[in-house]
Amino acid sequence: MQALPGFRDFYPEDCARRNHVIETWRSVSRRYGFLEFDGPVLESTDLYRKKNEEGAEILEQLYSFADRGGREVALRPEMTPTLARMVAAREKHYRKPMKWFCVSNFFRHERQQKGRLREFLQFNADIIGESSPQADAEIIALAVDLMRAFGFTAEHFVVRLSDRKAWMEFLQSRGCDEAACRTVLACADKLEREPAEKLNAKLAPTGLVVDDLKAFIAAGSPGAFAPVLEALAARGLSGFVQPDLSIVRGLAYYTGVVFEIFDRSKSLRALAGGGRYDGLIKGLSDGAIDLPAIGFGMGDVVLGHLINETPSASEKLKAALAQTSDVYVIIADESRRAEALQIVQTCRELGLSTDFSLRPAKIGKQFQEAEHLGACHAVLVGQEWPQVKLKHLATRSEEAIDHAALVPNLKNIKLR
Amino acid sequence: MQALPGFRDFYPEDCARRNHVIETWRSVSRRYGFLEFDGPVLESTDLYRKKNEEGAEILEQLYSFADRGGREVALRPEMTPTLARMVAAREKHYRKPMKWFCVSNFFRHERQQKGRLREFLQFNADIIGESSPQADAEIIALAVDLMRAFGFTAEHFVVRLSDRKAWMEFLQSRGCDEAACRTVLACADKLEREPAEKLNAKLAPTGLVVDDLKAFIAAGSPGAFAPVLEALAARGLSGFVQPDLSIVRGLAYYTGVVFEIFDRSKSLRALAGGGRYDGLIKGLSDGAIDLPAIGFGMGDVVLGHLINETPSASEKLKAALAQTSDVYVIIADESRRAEALQIVQTCRELGLSTDFSLRPAKIGKQFQEAEHLGACHAVLVGQEWPQVKLKHLATRSEEAIDHAALVPNLKNIKLR
């Protein structure tokens, strides 16, 4: 029996990789002063229906069902609705702006393809309660520094920065109503992937053609990002960011700056994406809470591909995974097992990662196991008791000491 | 809108508590040489049907549904079937014994009651491929040291140790067949909770009465645990363990040592439980893989109640949560925001948790925010540029230094 298609088993080596990604996300976010939160895996299906239009892709891919109590429930496909729900319920408890992040698993019934799984991990970060471009720059700087913490440089990735407001102003100047705006943005999102002919057919009711969209993108909108770019320049991060109005993001709710991170060779899907959504919390709370917000998500699947393809990132991962065991206690004389167990316990109480053989085994086999585990030291317990041997496995140097003198010696190991 | 009943929102303060529990589980397991693994949240429903008899409580509480592809799938209610599936698929890759743990979320459609939620976290640890009592002692020692790491002592909890084998020998000596054994064990599991009259009615077909069970429990079975107790004594852990044949565990698959951890006042449900299940992997792999195994689980819900009720554990939690921010950069002169941003970036690149105001604010308000965040140092950037003030917030001592001299000073902060 296997895992379901699109779902993953995390064997210890996979789990260590996953934890490296999670720990990198966490440590950089904490440096940025973001606080971690999380929500339930299962939510009321209504929470997702409310935010999305009928027929939206995210609803089509929802794992939704009736529970034993007859409630319509769904496995979370994204975090923003949960975040908006939580913020609306308790926002008065928190100083603004709220800088929150989470590392959670999400579920979408996707067609099987590279970079897409049905259960995936995603990092999300949001700044809630601050509308200034300083918040936009803070969130983009976090995205850049996350990528750098994985070992990527400006050679490997770029943040493509766009502005929904510039798009809306352009479209309104061309007489587009709300429905036409939605159509145009959906087409702009597919400019790189679908042929012009097909897009022109979709654009027909809007009075625009693909070339109009391309002209708008090419002209740029110098004013829109100026303060964001300036704040990023002050941080020394200009080299990672590129204004690019061809980025529009698929979702309807964005209201300002939007961005996506791509590998420089563009061989992969977006690594991260997000933007400003100043009306969403108000909408989801039926107008009760009105807070501006900006946020982004970064999944673990495409990121994992890029780590594999990028030597500097793979090496960083490899270094983080280097298996380290501190002590292996070798029982050279089975009649001394009780004494050996006492030493194992002492080592562990000192915080040392310590292992030993659960069954009688030849000394050579026990040393092999110590090397396999990458143990730094071996403690040999045998006929010389109360003397034991303390052996440094890399240098093969050893000394015989009284077992009572082990603790001070082990404390030094801990400080290594 | 709220979370579904039985599901939890983790606001930052809740999430920090949760992470403290997770990190404690992880760090002790690593000291014991256990490797972390995980599996998918969603599995084929068959995986759970296979292990459990028709009508078993765990199947009655399963979140099970048909996905968009028509597959019968279920939210995992426990880890053992996933573990057995993963081990059966790849056991040849791993040296024995395998010492694995996981920290995962599980789902059961439980009736609402204290200590029970519908989504909960659970730590699981298993030793696979070793049948000796040394493995039993290793897993029980891990359970004890997890509890101690939370700040509990022998005053607060006890491991009640029993043996399914002793029970089976007793029942066979009394002529019980397999069905009768199941009935008796189910009744033994409820001795403390259901009246004797009711249990005697259930026991009728087995030819035994409640008093027979009580007599067997009272007589004890001195031989059964001797090597386990001896190995625990060698580790200095005798004071945490108490042989007690009244523990039988609900599940059918246990074959040897079983145990549960309770708070000493018995005011709560079991904090952890597990045992030896030597036939389960063979059964789940249709006989392909035959490996002995022992494991246990510890959930976060009852544990959380006991932490709250126990001062030594609450204090340990509180110390772990003490909010620490390293640096708050105060922008005393808004025209120096770019310079301040550069300092923020430098601090973060040094690994310091650093924050600042995203909008112009009075100096006093910025200092307030720094104190609210528990920042250790403030860096004041203003008209004196290129001089800045470095202020230690606890002692209120401050010095004016050139901004270029900040880095060496900040490196010292990091070492504090």
C-alpha cells in the first residue's frame, strides 16, 4: 500500500529536508519580528465560498465533504480566509500593525504535474493594519531574505513587482466595467502561457486586444512602485527586484502592489506570490473590521526543485542535514549493561544525543553502528570498570578514565 | 465566524505554547537517537479498515469521504497504520532497530468533552525490529524523560506498566477462546469506570466475573516485567514506574508490555499510552514483513491541562515563551528613514530579531513599542547621523557611536 497520489511520505531523510525548510522560514521570520500563528486543517466550506466567486479554481479543487454531524467542511486550500476570520474575531487584542506568519499544510485536488501536489506545505506572512508602502517593502524584503537564507542569490531568483492599482486605472481609462476588468486581468495572467489569438477571443467583449495589454506593460508605470523600490534600495535589496506589470496574480481580491518570485531561468513555476488585499478582511467580516493588509505565500514543492537544482542551496541543505550523534555507548562486557545504561542516561540528561545497542553485539559491530550514526565520541564500558574508555571517533584518540570523571568530560563534549 | 467545534485556532500566544510542546518532544527524542518521520494527513480509508474490526470506535469516529476522483479517503485518526505501511514498503533501506518518532495532527469525530478535541497533536515513538525487553525499557525511559522535560517529577505522574502476555496466559488457563479474551480485556479496560454489575453481565459468556479479574490484578505477575524494571532501575527511573495489571489498553493488537501514563491525582485521562505490537506490521503487510515493534503516543490536549495545573511545568513553559526581541531601531528623524532601514537590514543579517516602526511615529511611542516587544537594545537614528545611540533598555545605559561601529557592537549583542 502506498500514499494516495499527490500525497507524500516523509521518511527520516525527507522529514529532515522538510524540517530544514520549515526552520529556515521560521528563523528568518523571527528576525523580522513576525509572530507565528496557525489555524485548523478543517474549516467550514462556507469560509472558502464566501471569498471566491462561483466556479473559481480554488473551489473546484476543494476537498469538501459533510462530516458525521452533517456540517459542510473542507480541508484548507489556503490560509488567508482563516487568517481573516481569526483577525476579525480578536483584532482588538493586538497592536497594529500585526506581523504574523504561519507554516501550514494545504490541500488541493490538483491534476498531477511538476511543482503541484495535493498536500503541500506553505509559508505565509502578512502585515495587517498598515497601508503604507513601508509595509509593502517590509514584506518583500522578508521574501527576498527567505530566499537568500536558503542559499539563493540574485543570480538564481528575481521578485517581479507589479501594481493592481496601475492596472485598474488603465482599465478604467479604457472604459472597462468590473466584469471587463476581471476578464482583462485573467488574460494578462496568461499572456506568457496562452496564444494571442485565444486571448484576443476572450478579450473581445472588453474592447481591448493583447497588444493593448502589452503596450501598457511595456510603458511601465514609473510612479507606482517608487516608494517601495526606494525602501528596498535603502536595505540594499534593489538587485533582487524588477518592476514588471505583466504580473497580475490570479485572485480577484488584490488591491495594490502584487509580486511573484521566479527562478531566473524561468524553468519553474512561481516560487512565491502575494500582494496587498485592503478590502478582504472587511468583506469576510461583513464590514465589521476594516484593516489594510499585505501578504504572500511560499510553497515547499517548487522551492524543493530549485534547491535541488542550485548547488549553493543544496550544499546549505546538506550541511544542515549532516547527521550528528554525540555519544555511542559501547557495551564491551554484557555483564556491565546496567552500568552502561546508567552512563547512557547521564549523557542524555546532559543533553547529548546518545545511543547504544539494545541487544548484545560484538564490539566491532557496535563501533560500526557508532560510525554509521556519525557519533562524535564512543564510551566503552567493559571489564575495566570502574574505568571506561572515552574515544574521539574522528581522530581515534582515546583515554581511560574513571566513570565518575565522565560527567566533566562529557560537559566539554557538549561545548564542542 | 469561528473555528469548527473541536478544532483550534492558534493565535500567536497559543502557537508559541504549541511549539514549546513540539520542541520539547523533538529535543528529547533526538537525545534518545530517534529519527523524525511523517506521513500524509489523508490516507486511503482501507488502511484503517484493515487494522480495526468492524464497529471499532476508531472507525466510528473516522472523518472519511469520497474525494473528487471517487476514492474513499480518511483524515488520519492515528499514526500506526501509516507507519506500518511506510515500514513495510522500505524496511530493507534501514538498519534495525529503527527508532522513529513523529509529531503529527490527528482527527477524530469525538463527542465534545474535557481532554478530547477533534483535531489534536500527538507525539508517537516506535522501536521497530527489536523484541527484547531492552527496547521496552528504552521506549518507557523516553516517555518518562519527555514528561520530566516538561517539568514534571515523580510527584506529578506515574507510568502504569502491564503485560498483555500475562493476561493472555491467565485467560487461556481459564479456558477463554479468542472472542472471550477480547470481551474480558474490554471489561478489564473499564474496571475503574463502570459498575461491577454491568461488567459482570458483559462477562457472563466468558465464565469469569469481575472478582476473578480483580484477583488476577491483585496477585500481580512478578516475572513478567522483571527485565524491563531492571533496565529502568539501571537508568535511575524506578520511581516513575509502577507495575499494574489493571492496564490493558483498548486496542486488540497489543502482544506484550503495555503502559499508560497518568497524573498522580488521577484527575485527568491518560497522558500517554502504548505497548508492544509484534504482529501488526505482519498483518498490515499481508505477511510480507515480520518485524516486532513497540511504541506509544502522547497527545497535546491532556498534557496541556496538566502543564496548566502544575506550577513547575507552567514556569518552564513561561520561561520558554518569554518574548525576546533583540533590537528595535528608533527613527528619531524621519529624513533618516533610509539610514535606519540600512541598520535594520544589517541587524537582521547578523541574525538579530529586529523591528522598527513602519510609519512615522513620536519617539516616545517608538520606545513604548520597543518595550512592548521586550527588545533588549534600541538603536536611535536621528539628527546626529552618522552618530547613532545604542541603548540597553533594561539598564537604560546608552552610548553614542558611529553607525559604522555598530556591527562589532551588535555582534556582541548576539553573543549575550
